[in-house]
Amino acid sequence: MRTQYDSLIVLLGARFLSPYIMMFGLYVIFHGHHSPGGGFQGGTLLAASVLLVRVAGGRLVARRQIKEFITTPLAAVGVVIYFATGMTALVAGGSFLDYGHLPFPGINPVLLRYYGILSIEIGVGLAVMSILIMIFDNMAKGEDFV
Amino acid sequence: MKTIKMLILILFFSVLAYGTVDLPYRGDPDNLMNRETSITGTPVAGNYYIRKAYEDAGTINMVTVVLADYRGVDTLGEQVVIYSAGLITVLILRRNRRR
Amino acid sequence: MCDFFLGHYSYWLTMFLLCIGLYGVLMKKNLVKKTIGLTILQSSIILFYVSIAAKWDATVPISDPSRPVTDASNYLNPLPHTLMLTAIVVGVATLGVAFALLMAIFNRYQSLDEQEILDMIE
């Protein structure tokens, strides 16, 4: 997993397919309200598009797509987005994770719940993607013998 | 030793198959699970979520509403579980490189 | 008799899959094969929960204008699907931790056979 695969066709195919899978993953996250999908499914598809280039190309090629030190803070940012919408609802007068009391003026409570669910799904997708990439990176790094 | 293990496995499968004789038919809309009120008078969860999901959240996908709105605290707990699993793989595989 | 078989065959198939996973955990000597047996056992439990949420003549839980929402026997029960979404993702994370532990064991003992590792510990 650390060196490049020997054939050139494998690397070319992975580089060609990866942006389309990433676009489909974003589509699945944002259409979670109208069709089957949501945060977890879209996050897994985004992680699959990054892992394809990592398996086919080795570490030196794949560092240009997403660097390795950036996945750990990104996972924490995903969990913090989820927690922040809950705390905003608590501070603004309702109970924890009650999206009807979010402090945006002039929108009725049904549409406030719609946007609260959307922000939660974005946080979940970001966290799942970066944690799956983080697990693969650490397993590929730690495979040397004592 | 291997024959004892195979016998235990076959015994386990027969005990499980005997235990499913009393379960209700799969898909019956008059289950105890699919009714409107339970036997003590409280409302049953699945039926309430089907009837009230669109007028509470404006979303036509009922599974997303249940996951993020009615059961939001479970999803938060799951985020913490996944994040800690990612941190565990960082911490286990780090000791071998520093020797 | 035919009604009884058609109503219960899904439970028996799910338990057969559970016994296949349990066979892998009990009978195999390699540690990786035991982990794969645990994964098969987990998949059978998820399949059991998802299969009991079905109803006769019902559609997926996305509301359709031609079938009114007030009659709840038009749609499947959405609650087991939601709980199993959480269970699947937690299972994937636990599998990642299990393989990290297996790599640490191999780096320490140079073997993945359970009898050799037990002999080396004592």
C-alpha cells in the first residue's frame, strides 16, 4: 500500500473515476431529505473516492489529493458542528437538540427543523469521511516489522 | 474435541429454531409492533413516526427525520464512538515506530 | 401449514447465517478467520432486524402523494431501519480497531495462530 502499483492502467483508471464518485457522494448527502441517503452513506462514498487513489498510487502520489495530517482536525470539526447546533438550541431557550428554537428570525418552526437536520447531516458526513481515511492511513504506516 | 463443538453448534441451532415457533407472522399489519396504542394505553413509536413526520419537519424521508430529529441523542453518541475508534487506531500503532 | 412456513422461513434462514458465523469463531485456528466469523454473525443480526419491519402491501418509508400518510399500514416501520444504520457504522469502526490490534499482535509475536501464541505467552 505504500508503493505504487506496477501497472499504469490501474492508476489511470483510479484517477479518472475519483472525482465522479466524490460528486455522487455529495449528491447523496444533500438529497437526504427527498430520497434514501443522508450523512453516513454520503460520508462513506466520499471516503471511497479518496481511498481508491491511495490504494492504486501509493503514498507519494496520494499526498497531493488530501494530506495526511489534516484528517485528525477535520474529524474533530465534524463532531463539533453536530454539538454546536445542539448547544445553540440550548442557549436560545429550548432544550438540547430542539431545532425549533434556533435563533434565526422570521422562519416558521417547521422550516427551522428542516435546516437543523441539514446541518447535522453535513457534520456527520465530514466526520465519517475523515475517520475512515485516518484508519487506513495509520494501518498503512504501521506495517513495518520490529 | 471437534465433534463436541459440532454437537454444541447443532444443539444451539435447534434451540433457536424451536424458539421462533411462537413469533408472529412476518409482515402482519396487526402485530403488537404495528398497532396504534399498546396494550397499556400508551402510543406506539413506529405508528406515531409515520403519521407525524411530514407535519413536524417538512421532510418526506421518514428515516432521516427519525435519525436526526426524534432520536438525535443516539446519533450524537454514535459520533463519539466512531471518533474514539479512530483515535484508538492512531494510539495502538504508534508504539512500534519509536523503538 | 403452508401459511406457517411462509410466515416463518425468514427467521430460520437468519439463524442459519448466525450458526455459520459461530462455526467460524469456534472451529478455525487463524485469528483473521475468527474476526471474519464475527462480522458474518453481526450481519445476520442486522438482517433479522431489518426483515421484521416489513408489512404486506406496503411501500418504502418515503411519503408518496398517492398513498395518504394518515393510514399507517401503507408504509413500512421506519424505526428498525434507523437503529440498524447506527449499528452498521459502529460495526465498521469496531472492525478497524480489531485489525489494528491484530497488526500489533503480529508485530510482537511474529505469528497469527492461536495455539502458537498461547505457547509463547506461557
